[in-house]
Amino acid sequence: MRISADKAETLALKALAWLAGNDELLPVFLGATGASEADLRARASEPEFLGSVLDFLTMDDNWVMQFCDGEGLAYEAPLQARMSLPGGAQVNWT
């Protein structure tokens, strides 16, 4: 199920805030993406960057569960949001 782009961006911003508040995981995100803390502030309004936040979050089920439990979201919500942002369409090779 896809959600609207606006709702997807809102969820991704919540994920970014959660990530920024996680002292252990934030350096991992910054290292994996090459982004700086200044980039987090400067690019937070860009749907493509928010997509990268959700890409990172959804790499680990424990991260998804921690985020969703903290926000009161269903565990599938981050992936649904990711599919609604640029570059998130699922590819069907058949």
C-alpha cells in the first residue's frame, strides 16, 4: 500500500529526528551516506534525501522496530513511506 508523498515526507522527517537523537546510530548513518550534520539540516526538505534516511532505517529490522515503537507506527510504515518517495518504486523484472 502506498501512502501520499506528503505523509511519506512527514514520516521520513520523524525518522530523521529519531536518527539524529540516536548517539550510537547517527555516526553510522553519517559514515554510510557521507552526509555531515550540516547536511541533515540543509537537506531535510529534499524528498530524495529523506528517501535515503528511510533506505538506511529499513536496512535493519531492529532499527525499524525501535523507531516504529517510539512513534506508535506499524512496522511496515517506513517501507510504505519509502515507496512513495523518489527512487522508492519497487522494480518488477518480469
